[in-house]
Amino acid sequence: MVGTEPGDREEMLLAGILNGDTTTNIEPGSRKEAYLKAILEKGSLPKVSGSDNGKVLSVVNGEWGAANIPEGNLPAVTSADNGRFLRVSNGSWGNDEFPEFDRVRKNTYSIKADGLTKAFVKNSGALQNNDSYRVTGLIPVKKDEQFEYKLSHGSSALPIIAFYDASGAYDGDESVKGANEGYKSGTYTVPTDGFVRLVYHTSYSDVYAVFTSEIPDNVRAYVNDRTRVERTWGLNVLLLGDSIFGNDGEIRAFIGEYCGSCVNGAFGGTRVSVRTDDPNWKYFDGENIVTALTTGVWTDQDAAAAALSSSYPWITGRLAGLKAVDMSTVDVIIMDWGTNDYTAAQTIQTITEAYGSVIDKLQSAFPSVRLLISTPIWRYFSNSENGDNKTFTPAACTLKEIAAAIEELAGDKRISVLNAYRNMPLSYATASTYFDTGDKTHLNTAGNRVYAGLLTGKLRTMF
């Protein structure tokens, strides 16, 4: 194995390469250069302390984006992990954002160091604020895996292990064996692919859980779910877009779990470009709804909502909620238009010009509010037609091409973007897992939770 120590010759030479320093006497293409670049790719995590709290090691373009990477210890990453990262917490590399990191690195989880200040309610799975207890986030585990729970007691309060299935749903709990008998170890068998949450009283010296198995693939998709994330907690989020955000409100609710505040200002059936075939719905399309939001003039939307309310009774409440938003308190707006422009056969030029107009209006009116665009997600129409290959006349562009164009526009505008078309794990094989029954477009609860996790992961890289 190769590695560097702070201040040693290899580290200094490597720094020279990184900074373009020609005094290091390393010839381009030489074995020394290759060796040092290998250290760059397979070196060690830098030593950290409390002053480093908040620093991150991020996944960018499907690869670890920071210079110092531990050899053979980081889990493999792909573009599906974009936006996820490791962060320094309590003066050491934490694992809230990438829980399997600790599992790969040392397989030992310390609740005292890594737990949240919460109490766990037995037989319900609920958490409550309580300074006397610590709970971990959800730790991914494999069915039939056995793990040890080690503790040194100091209280009559029994430590608890709670079990969750792969969707993050509570699945029972039990008190730790050997509590109140000094330093004891209990061995537990995991009932299903999913997660465990570990709970202990602060009077215990510490509690450790030791794991040994690899994490199953169906659990990896949920490793960040249902876990409070300090970096995004307290953000005020506003959602704008179509029915993927707006239909049932689950995206809003799940993002609210991570951030604390999320308002759903999305209207099902809308496009980013303004339609000409409906006298009422056009006022809820992206360009028009953003004009109202940025000017404060809602006359057209009020009249349109009144005309539509008998058929769509939810629309008046949704509009009232959006009008009530105090934009001076909003930290970030997330937008997801595009899928209805696609089925309406709008051209890529029409869509990107409309999105460009939306971005310009929002940035001009609210320059301190961050913007995040999420592209349309993959959808399908039959066993052979889907967003990869189906087009609508006369535009004749695929949904995949529209997503790529929106991603490129966001880059040109220098705002954040999540290519949800590429990063959501949607396919014919997973359709029954993530789409509503009989629905080829809208996500079910499991799909919404994965989507909310991706969006929140992106937010972590923005703030």
C-alpha cells in the first residue's frame, strides 16, 4: 500500500504536481509521477480535528471528487451517488451522508460519537427530543446478518435495537441482552434486508455495534433515508413544477423531514412553457406562475383557480399556500417541469427558452435564493416505448434528450441541477417497486422517498 503522511516528501512532491510546481523535478510521464498520482487516487484520508467540522469529501460525476482518498476502503461509487458525501463531524470523518463508509472502513459504529440527541419510543419507532439519550441514523444491514452490540452500562435504562425494512418502515425492536451487568456483548440476527437503529442512555460509557457483512444492493438505495442531516436541517424549501412534485405531497413531506420546512407550490399537469390551448391552466404553467411569484400579481391565477376549482378542488388551497410564502425566508427553490412539455410535443428550444426565462426572472427578483432544477424522470408508455425512444410529433425529441438539454441549460446558467432521468433507479424491472400501481409516470411512496433523498443529497452540496 502507498500513502502519505503530513509533511513527508511524497506529500510535498504531490502538492507540487497538484499546484503545477516545476521545481519538484518530476518528469511528465515518469514512474515517479505515476506513483504520486496513484497516491492522489489511493492515498489516505487527511487527519482532521474539530476545526475541520463541516468539510466534505464529495462524489462528483460518479467519482470521489476530493484529493485524499483511503486506499481500498471507500465504497465504489457511480453517477447514481452524485451529491452524496462524507463530512467531518465531531472532529472525525462522519458517515451520516454515506452510512456504508463506516461499515467498509472499520465495521464499528459508536453511538456516543455518531448518535443524534433523541429518545426512541419502544413499540412505535418514533423519536422524541431528549438530551439523556442518543440514537443513530439508520444503519444498513443484511437479512440473517449477525452483529454484536457492546456496551458498558451506567444506567438502568436498557439500550435498544430497532429494526427497519428496506423502505425505512419500522419493523420492531428489542432491548439489549446483558444490560446492567457490566460490559456485555449481545449477538443479534437481522430479520430482513434493511436497517437497524441503535439507542442508548448517555450515562453509558459508550455503545458499539460491530458488523461484518456487505450491504445488499436493495438497501443501498435507501441508506440516506429517514435520517436527519445537519447540513440541510433548517433550510426553507419551495417546490415548483408539475405532478411529479405536486400530486400527493409526499416529495414535500419527505424533503420536510430532512430540511424542516418545505412548501409545495407545484401544480399537476403544468409545463414550463406556456400552453395556448387552455384559457385557465396556462396561468399555472412555469413562465406564468413565476411571473406572478416575482411580481406579486396573482389576478390571472385567482380567476383561473376559481374557474377550475369545481373539477380540481385542491387547486385553490395550493395557490393560497404559494401566495402565502414569504420569499425573504426561502433558501432554495427546486423546479421539475418538462415531462408535460414532452408529451405536448414542445421542442427542446421552446422548453429551454422557457426554463431560461424562469431562471432569469427568479434570479432577478430573488438574488439570494438558490435554484435547483431537477430534470424529468424516466417514464414508459408500453413494453417497448419509453422516455429513451418515444417521441411526439412534431417535436420528435425523446424525454432523455429533453433531460440532457435542461441539464446543459442549468450548467450554462451556472445553477445547480440534478439529472433525475439518469439518477433515479427507474426501469421496466423496477417499475412495480417505484411507480404507482398501473401508473407509468408517477412515483409511489418508495419512489418518492428515493427521489427526495437524491434531491436532499444535492442540497447538501449547495449549502
